[in-house]
Amino acid sequence: MKEYNPKSIEAKWQKIWDDNKVFAARIDTPEDKAKKKFYALIEFPYPSGQGLHVGHPRSNTAMDIISRKRRLEGYNVLFPIGWDAFGLPTENYAIKNKVHPAIVTEKNIAHFKDQLKRLGFSFDWDREIDTTDPDYYKWTQWIFLKLFEQGLAYKSKMPINWCTECKVGLANEEVVNGVCERCGAQVIRVERSQWMLKITEYAQKLIDGLDDVDFIEKVKIQQRNWIGRSEGAEVDFYVPAIDEKLTVYTTRPDTLFGATYMVVSPEDPVIDKVKDIISNYDEVAAYKAEAAKKSDFERTELVKDKTGVQLKGIYAVNPVNGKEIPIWTSDYVLVSYGTGKIMAVPAHDDRDWAFAKKFGLDIIEVVAGGDVQNAAFTDIESGVMVNSGFLDGLSVKEAKVKIIDWLVDKGVGIRKVNYKLRDWVFSRQRYWGEPIPIVICDHCGYVPVPEDQLPVKLPDVESYVQTDTGESPLVNVPEWVNTTCPKCGRPAKRETDTMPQWAGSSWYFIRYCDPHNKDEYISKEAMDYWMPVDWYNGGMEHTTLHLLYSRFWHKFLYNQGLISCPEPYQKRTSHGMILGENGEKMSKSRGNVINPDDIVDEIGADSFRLYEMFMGAFDQAIPWSTQGAKGCYRFLERVWKMQDFLTEEEEISEALKADVHTTIKKVTEDYEKMKFNTAIAALMSLVNSIYACGKLSKGDFKAFLLLLNPVAPHITEELWEICNIDSAPLYKAKWPEYDEKAMVKANVEIVVQICGKVKAKIVIPTGLDKDATQAAALADSKVKEIVGNSQIKKVIVVPGRLVNIVI
RNA sequence: GCGGAUGUGGUGGAAUGGCAGACACGCUGGUCUUAGGAACCAGUCCGAGAGGGUGUGGGUUCGACUCCCACCAUCCGCACCA
């Protein structure tokens, strides 16, 4: 027997798989199409300069296991790979080192590809895509134009999140704790004209669609929370001084009788309108200026301490009782949610209560059950309406229905659903992104670039740095910017903003089905066969970003009749992070980064993959342990040496046979549930049993190799070949099946408890009935001794498991 | 504050109503060795033992890591969303 040499084995099989295109997904022949399809997807990597980190292989290996298992089960499997290559780090690197981002990208991709190939993933490399390839982003631009045609892409001057460091506008999703998700610099609000995508139009569809897909529950919950649907009413408050209605949004219309003042956000246009009417405009204007200066971070920091100014000299009329209430402005009311105005009910809302206490405003109880002078009473389950005219005596729930009917009837309010979700800021003032295919014409406005002129390619520029005003470096390329209007033919300018990183990844799973199509973004044939993705694994950090954005694009395409399924992903799972050996998040600055290359060099890809799957529960964060990885290498060495155990015997023992079948069942089921750690533990146990026997039949070895193959594909193929398990290679074999009958052993050990404490163990024949089991337990000498003369009150028998005697 | 999770040996974890600690890592002792950071063998929850033991306190049950109630701790996400 040769020594186990992972390096040569792995190189050998990777070449065989490649040369024979073993993992190519095809629908060329009727036989291909007759097969059941399985589309497995991982989030395509961003090819950063640092190369692959150990997080990538965790997701990749998991889906590789599922894909390999599916192939052995006879499915036609699509398991593609590509590059999400537009983005800031590459651009920043390009700026610093004065290299074209395309060259940096090419270099990084080559490095990533090399690293991934060494790990032996069964990707279909013929379908490799790259979001920065004009042949790819042509279709990204094409989809943008579809959105534009339907009015879902629009330009709007609005306050956006501006990163002071990256000098770039950010989506809400990219702002974390008031700082830039990427660089950590402060984010401030600035007014800018931006391209926006109307994801809000799909808010309800994005919620509803979750009912029809198999996503892990926490993903669904997080998406629902992020979209933030709430039901309530809009109510009009008349303001006599300007003869206008101010409309507020509330989820508690039942508390309308308790509204003692009104608050508008500092940005509300009504402030301008009352400029000459109110007596303290200077004070209000100063407050407004102060609020505008505050960054989001400062605004959230001051959560507890409420500020505000009354608009003195005017009041609003509560439609339900004609009461005149003061109007205030405060930054605890957000311009971007609801109507930007609220009715304040301090008795039943914590924020209003804090504000009212600070400024000495009235607190009127309208729901009985609390002590509203000491704290807001916000329980909506138990309260009964009081001080509320025709609502008195009703429950909160009943009052809600009745008041809305009343408001609608009187024409002073409507039922209203609101969402926290905002439209998606889609412009970036950066170079390394897809150009937005729009021409700005003084006469015609925003004019889409005609389809036959796509792609609008990125021109070369001298410098990738934004201008001082924060515009895209593309403005410095006059020969590119200056063009003619496709509509009227007069001189016009190209849009210089580019798309955000999220654009290319919002539809890449569609392109994988038909990556080389020059005429369409996907053919009908490929779409009908491959879509939707059957199983998508990825990180939780993408739940409210990529995962939501791509569902939005997909639903839009579905609405346009451009794709045949309403949801892109049938199933979504998520892996836990791999931490450094010290239990902290892996990062360069902490110096705890593990490079997969080093591990593969030392113990090989199979051991590396095995350890990544064995280290712990797949969905939990787990610290890396290089020692643990070496333990997996030891296991594979033991597997390697099993070739010496092979005998001509067909069955070694009944017990081993039962072990093999039990393991087939366990491993088959555990892989499906992504319980890779216990599947591998079962395989290790089986190896321990085989070692105890010291011999092994070919049939048992065959089953074992197939079970281990998805995790450790190289060593299993090699052993299959050298032990001559079959004339065809393992990758052409069939997944093993288990026989329930073979899993049953002749005898079984059961536990005898006395009053719930284990006192003895007895071996009885399998299948013994309750009475016989009980008799066997009572006949045991140790049991007899303990029971003695005590009276037996009760005996519980669980056949095949235990007997519990209560005395 | 709201939402979600997690809590078991020295470590990663297993067991989802039926023998707690499977499977590994580490450690201890041994075999072989010039050597061992290799390989193999034995041991390894605590306790001398009876017995005790899954964050804490209660409950349900013949029986609870598992189910119920209350609490504590840690992690993650969202956060003035009316």
C-alpha cells in the first residue's frame, strides 16, 4: 500500500473532472432534459485582493456536498460560479496603485479561481460569469432600462446618506450605526439628485412571496421586519390659520381623543407656509437648521433627550372632538415615514409621553389600565376606552374599527398601510460600476439609451478619484459624456453616475442558466428548465441587502413576463461565520486570519473540507482550530488504510451490516438537513467499527466511499479506483440505499430504571413484546436485589429502549 | 426599547420526552523509537464511595438538556418608523 498523498491524488482527480467536464450542466439532448434538475447556488464571491478566506469554503463545501449527492442520485445539477467584481475596494486599490481596476479585477479573479480549484468544488466552470464583463453588464443595463420604462427608476433630489470618507451616496442598508458599512466613516445627510429604484412598490409582494418559499425562519422574520408593514389610519387635522389640513399617520386611531398636540418634522414644508403667521419663526428656523446639521449618528445618540419648538400662534383642530391643540416641530418625527407629521398621544405612547413631560403638555388618558401620569400605557390587549365619547367602553381592538369607520364616513381620514422600507438609492458617484444607460437632454429630459446601443461601456479615465464636488470621475471624460440625444438628435450628456455594487448580483442567478446568450438575457428554454434556484446558501448579512434586492428585481421581471417563476429562490439557508482561533472575528488587524492555502498545503483539500463541515453546527459561528483540522487528516489516513482490510467475504458480520445500513440512513438524512457534523461523526463511528472488525467487504466499502465522497471527493475516487470497486469511476455511480430490515440487530441492550434511575442493563432479543421485556427486566438479579420486598406500583416499558420500575 | 438566537466536560460539540457527554480536539499513562510536534493502545464530567451533574429558581411527567412559567448571562439584527 502506498502512503496517503493528498497532493498528488487531488491534482489527479481535479484534472480528470476538468478534462471530462464531469460537472457541466447540460440540456443539449432529450436525455438531459428528461432528468430532474437541481439548481444549487452559493453567493458568488467578490474577488478582493486578500484572496479567499475560510468563510467562502464553508458555504461552498456545503453546497458542493448537496450538488455531488444530487448527481449521484441521478439529478441534472447546475452548480455555477462567477465573480461579483464591481465595487469600491478594487477601485480604491486602483486609485492608490494607479492601476486600471479592470486589471486589478482580472488579477484577483485569477487568484480566487486558482484557490477555489484547489479545493475541488464541482462547479460548472463553463458558466463562469463576471459582472464587470460588458457582455454581462449589457443585460444589467437592459434590466435598468426596463425598470426606467415602467417608472420604477426615477431621479429625485432628496436627502441621502453621504459617506464623508468614500464621498459616495449610500443606501439605508449600507449605513450601520450611523457610519459607513464599508469604511466606518461618519455618514451625513446631504441633498443630491439621485437615481432611485421604487422597491417600495413591491413591499407587499416581497412580504407575501415569503409564504411560498422555503427560507429559514430567521431570514423571513428579518425581511418582514425590514420591510416593516404597519396598519393604521391617516387623519386630517384642520389648521384654520392657513386654511389647510395637515394629515397625520397613526397606528392608534383609537386614541384620537387623547391627542393633545401635534408634531411635524423639522423638514416639513408647512413650516415655510406659516413663516409669517407664527410669532417665533426665528426660533423655529434655528431649530430646523440645527436638525439639518445633525448626522444620523448624532440623531440616534440623542434618542432619550427630546428637543423641539412650538409653532406659536397657530393650532390644529382634532376632528373627533373639535379641540384645538398646539403644533410643535421636533426631530423625533421623521420626514421620511408616514406623512412626516404625527398626532401626539402622550398617555399611550412612550415618545410622546417623554416629550409632553419635558414641555409640560397635557396628558389625557383614553385607555384605562395604567397610570398615565407616571408612564405611558401602551398595552393594546387589556385596555378599555375612556374619555373617548362614542368609543367609551370598547376594547382597543373594537375602537380601532369603529373610529376608522367614523373617520371615513366623515371624510376626515382613511385606512392606511405603511412600510418602513424606503426606495433604493441606486446612484454611485464612482467609476468602477455599470454606467447608468441614460442620456440627459435639455429638451427631452432623461432619455434611455436605445437597446441596440447597449452596453454603454465604461471609458478609460485618467484618474479614478471623484471630483471635489463628489461627482463621478466619468465627468472628466468629455468625449464620453458628450453625445447626442437618442430622441431629438441634439447635443446631450451621458449620465455619469454608476450603479451600486448590488446591481450585478440582483440577477446573476438568471444569467447562469444561459451565460453565453448574445441575443437574450436568458433563453426561454433555459429559463423553463433551470429556474428557479432550488437551494441557495449564503450569509445572514445579505438578508436585507442582496437577498431583498434580487427578489425585487426578480419579481419585477416576473411582472413584465420576462421570467417564468415569481420567486428566484425556492430554498434559502445560511451558514455561521468562522472565527479566529481566539474566538474573535477573523480580520487582518486582529492578526487571526487563517489562509485556506496553507491548510490545503499541509493536509490537503479533502481534510480541509472535512474539517470545515465537522467543526460544529453549520448555522452557528465557530472558532477555527488547526488542531481540529489535523484530526480530520488523521481520519482520512485511517480511511486510506482501510484498503488493507478488504476481503472477498460478502458479509463480515450481522452487526457490521446493521452499522452500515444505519449509517447510510443517517448520512443521507443529515446531509439534507445540513447537519454535516453529525453525518461525519457517524462515518467516523463506522470506521471505528470497521477497525474493530479488522476486515471489510467490497460492498460495504463501496457504500462507505459513496457516503464520504461529497465531503472528501478526491480520496474516495482514488480508493474506488485502486480497490477496483467498479469499472466506472465513482462519479458515475449511484447513491447507496439502505434496507430498514438490515438495520435491525438480533439482540438489543435495554436500560432498566428504578424510579427513573438507571440501575441495570440487560440484553434481550430484538422485537420482544412489552410483557416479555418486563419479565426479563424483573428477572435480572440486580433488579431483584434492589426491588426486594418493595411493592411495585407501576412499570413503564418502552420496547427496544427501556423499562422503568416504580416502587 | 423591539425582534432573533444561544447557554451541556479543559475545548468544538452530540442527544429535541427514554442510558447526558456520541464524534473529535486537548490532556495523562503506555508501546515502538536515537528522537517524537509521527503512529498505535489504554484512560479522561465531578466524587474514595453512596451519589451528584446540562445558566438559575419553580412546574408538568413513571421519566426533562429536551415541554411550561419566571429570572440571569452572552451574542446578533433593528432602533424616535408614530
